[in-house]
Amino acid sequence: MPTLYIPTPLRVYADGQSEIVVNGPIVSDALNDLVTRYPTIKQHIFNENGELRPFVNLFKGKENIVFLQGLETPISEGDSLRIIPSIAGGSL
């Protein structure tokens, strides 16, 4: 089964876990598995239309799923998924 790595800011919504083994043949199934187990994380990953929030990047291995097949990207045993939130701010 694939492993989903949770970034530090979202771990509070996943019982403090940094990685979670998820089920499903495609990325959307894996994310649905995650939010079924940890419902409070959903609002931080998805918008009200069920789409990934604009500041949430999801990688399969080293590839952003946006450049693969999006939420329909196939996953398999041993794959790693990483949620990478965008970071903004600072000054020049």
C-alpha cells in the first residue's frame, strides 16, 4: 500500500502522525481514505467543491500530480505520496 507523508502543520489533524499507509488504486481514493480516518484534515486539503486547495501540492515520488493525471494518478504498493503546502510571505 502507498504511504502518504503528512507535513508538520497538518499532523495535528492526523493524530500527530507523519506518515500514514493509505488504500486505493488512484490518488483520490488514497485521499478519501485519509479523510475518512481523519475527517478534520479534509478542510485543510480540499475546498468546498471537493478540489485540492490551490496551496496544496501533492507529489507522487518526485512528480507533482498536476503534471501526471491529477487526482486520477494511479498509485501502487510502495509508492510515496507527499502533501507539500505552499509557503508564502516574507519581505524584500
